[in-house]
Amino acid sequence: MAENQGERVRRRLSTEERREQLLSVGACLFSESPYDEVWIEQVAEIAGVSRGLLYHYFPTKRDFFAAVVEHESVRMLRLTAAVPGIPVREQLGDGLDTFLGYVERHAHGFRAFHRADAAGDQTVRKVYRQALAVQERQILAALAADPEIGRAPEEQPELRMAVRGWLAFTTAVCLEWLRGSELTREQVRDLCARALLGAIAP
């Protein structure tokens, strides 16, 4: 009897597990509703925690949404990091496959991340734009280390503009794909790859 009762007791989550759970719930809510329409009470109710516990992790809704944006940014950057010294053309397909796999598996997080720019809160928008800037620098660093390109971004101001435009293009394509596009992942990958290669062509 005691053993059965024990089996029914929910396992206590560690601090990191609880934080991950709350960020996951937040990503779902922020991906489906504008920032101003998401309430902390909703997050606490869905997560099965008290509002006080949620505020223990994130003092304000601004802090919470900023943490959701940063969490998704770190995950995207980790998954899409290029291998230095290998031509971009050789690793672009695999890199985009990995990225699109992330978009499929974490669709809520991806949408929530890109909703941040529309948030009225300037702090949240700043976190989002800083995350995009890191993505841009990561791609530019890979291009600078490419033996077929091998020029620093500051020597090619048009390259920086091309990468920034490509990021916006890829985001728009992925968001449309998540809405139910008829394109397969392979078609989306090839479309994005052609766009980048065309943008960085001499």
C-alpha cells in the first residue's frame, strides 16, 4: 500500500528541470499569443506550480519572456555552429538539416523567439536583437574562416548585409513552413542553401 502511494507521488523536479519546464510552457504560450496576452497565472497553472514559485525563478513577466528568448537563442547557436576551416558549401546542407530539425522539434520555441521583436517591451526586443546579432557574427566568422572566401567581414560590408538579409529570409521561410507549407524539409533546406550561396557569391 505504501509503495503504491509512493508511486503516485510526483517526483520533485530539480531546480534546472523546473526551470526547463517553465521555459517550455512559456515558449508554447508566447508562440501562440502576443506578449501582452500571456499571463503569469496561465504559466503557473499549466506548469502546476504556485505563482510565487514562478516569481522565484523569474521576478517579472519581462524576465520570463527574455529568458525564453535567450534559451532558444542558445539552443539554436549550439546546433548551428560551423566547423572552422571547412568550406561553407561543404557543411551548409548538414547545418541546415540540423537547424530545420530543431525548428520541427521545437516549433513553439522557434515561433516564440521570433515573436519577441513584436513585443512592446524594449528590454525583450533588445534580448532578441542581441541574439540575432550573435547568429550573424557566427555565420560571418564561418565565412571568414572559409578557405574559399577567407576575407574578414569588415573587408566586405556587402557580405554582412547579405548574411543579415539571409537570416531574415530563412526565418520567414521557416515560419511559413511551420504554418503547413507543402514543401518537404529537403526542399526547404535546398531553398535556404541556394539563397545563402547566391547571397555570398562574388
